[in-house]
Amino acid sequence: MERFLRNDNRVRVLSLVLGIVLWFYVSSEQNPTISRTIQEIPVEVRGLDVDLAVVNLDPATVSVSVQGPAQVVNNLTRDDFRASVQLTDAGPGPVVAAVRLERPQGVQLTAVEPSHVISLVEPVEEVTLPVELAVSGQPAPDFRAGEPRLSSGQVVVRGASSLVARVERVVTNVDIAGARETVSQSVVLYPVDASGRQVNGVRLIPDRVAVTVPVEPLPPLMVLPVQVVLSGEPAPGFQVAGEPTAVPGHVVVRAPEGTPGLGPVPTEPVDISDARQPVEVRVAVDLPEGVEPVGAAEVLVYVPVAPVPEGDGGQGGGS
């Protein structure tokens, strides 16, 4: 032994071997090899013909068991793995396929559970449906919303035949609550079934549209008197025995400044032909174009009709 230790080369080799052993020992103590299971890694479908679609994967996620250095394994997440099935030669119907896994370097794979998944494959179908827009909320006081406009009024629904058949409508929503100017938004479209539940697994082309809802100030308020218009004549021996009245005697309207023809608002003609007693009827008022009523646009008209007094050879007429 003494003669062996006197040889410098042998001492150097022995020192190197001992150093390596010591390094491995210390490393294994500080960063030991451990095992771990990572769950719910989503399974991707690859290689499927463009005219086919997967309706269902059973299961849609897998668990993987790996081992490796603790410093690496303890920091792993499901995003570090890619699980997939290759369906290049698949046709319509159930398909059993092996799960393939991509994993980080330095990690050893010990198990994939389950190792196979069942894919239900169907032909792809397309239908075209109108976009249904719901406008929620009200603009600010003294403002009004106009007719909404969509960049595209129709959408193509594409996917597995059984899923496309479930889609009854394509809907979206825009909120104009408190708006004081035109609202323009890009909104997401949602395919829904007959019960209003969203149908997942289909593609919408396009999947969002631009919506424009005009919002503008309301015209100023105006109060206009009502003028009763009569048609026909009372029965012989009867007359209009006073001024016809309307309740209310005025209407509140909104009219843009400079609107022509503003003045007393006529009613629709009230027919008193062959009347032998007072006529009371509810009729609409005839507003000029561009004038909007605030509240009901009708009045209750009363026309007093009475016999012609004896000795009066004349007969009252309509006004």
C-alpha cells in the first residue's frame, strides 16, 4: 500500500474517483430522484381529416407518472406535457387510439393512465344561421337608441353533424346602459340550443361581429293643442249642440327644431253621420312627419248632439 501511495499518478486517479463518488453522493442527497403523478393533462386530436370531427373523447384528460431530479420534478405542471392521439386513418364511428406524450428533457416517463382513449368521430356539416342581437340597458336620460347594425348578419356553424344539429340560434348581446353617444363594439357570438344552452364543440365563422348602435339626443319637448275633426252630419232634426271637446286637450311631443307644420294637432275624423245622441269615442291624433308623441297619441273626443229646438228651421253641421 505504501508503495502504491508513493506513485503520483495512482494517487491522482484515486483522488479523482473519490471526488466523483463524493460529488454523486452529495448531489443525490441535495437533489434526489423522486416520482410524481401529474393529473388532468388534456388530450389533443391530431391528423384527423378536415371533413371529420371528434364529438367526444373518453376520457378527455390523462394522468402521467414521471421520475427525475427533485429540483426538476417538483416544478413540473400540466403545461409542461402534451398528450395527443393520432387519428390519421380514422373514419366515422368509435376509434380506440393510443395516447402519445411529449415531456420535458431530464424526466423519465413511468406511466400514462389511461394509455388509450376512445374517440367518437362524425362527418363535418355546415349550416348558415342569422345572428340574433339582444340590446340591454337604456341610454342616458334624454337620449335614444336607433336601429342596431351588424357587420355580418349571418354566421356559418361548422362541426360534427350531431353537434351542428343541436344549434338552433346564434346569439350575442350589446350593453348601451347610460350611453350618450353611438356605441360600437366587437362582440363574441354564441351557438345555443332550443333551451338557450351553449353548444360546445362547434366552430362559428366568423366567431365575432362588430355592432353599432346609434345613440343621439332626443328632440326637445313641445305641447300642442288638439283640434277635433268631424265627418258626416247628424240625423235629420239633430245638430251639433256645442263645441266638440278632447280629453286631454293637448299632446306632448318631441319635434326637431325647425319642423314645419307645427300647430294644433288634428284628430282622426270623428264620424257623426246620422247621430241622434252625443258621440263619445277615443281616436288617434294625426301628428306631422318627424314628430314623436310622448305617451299615448290618442284622445277621448266628446261631440254634443241634440235635437234641433222647435221653431229653428236650420240644422247644425259638422265643424
